[in-house]
Amino acid sequence: MNVTLPTGLEVSTVDKDDFRNEKLYQATMGIARKMFFEGLISEEEYRQIDTIFLAKYHPVFGTLFSGLSLTL
């Protein structure tokens, strides 16, 4: 099953593997965020985790959230 993703004037499709990678990245970073907010890891460690998993999963949407402030 393909998912459509509007990108400006064009529409791209996200294939099954891309969708899987996005889910894995988002799940991983959700755990890392929780660990950060619970004081289990530092912001630097969080950033390192983000860098590693961005390179591993190449998420489509994840790059939009990477680098955002971790403050509430």
C-alpha cells in the first residue's frame, strides 16, 4: 500500500519500507524524549541518539522535528 504525501505542487508516494522506517524512528525518538524529560539522559545524549537514528532510518517526517527545542 502506498501513502500519498503532498510536497508543494507535486505528490510523492511513501512506500511500505519508508513508512516502516518512519514508524521505527518516531517510536525510538518517543522513548528517547521520555527518557530526556525523566532526567535519564542529557540533551547532548538525546541529540546523539537523534543523529544516529536519522542516519539509520532516513525518516520522511522525522527530519521536520529533528533539532527542535526540547523545552515545554
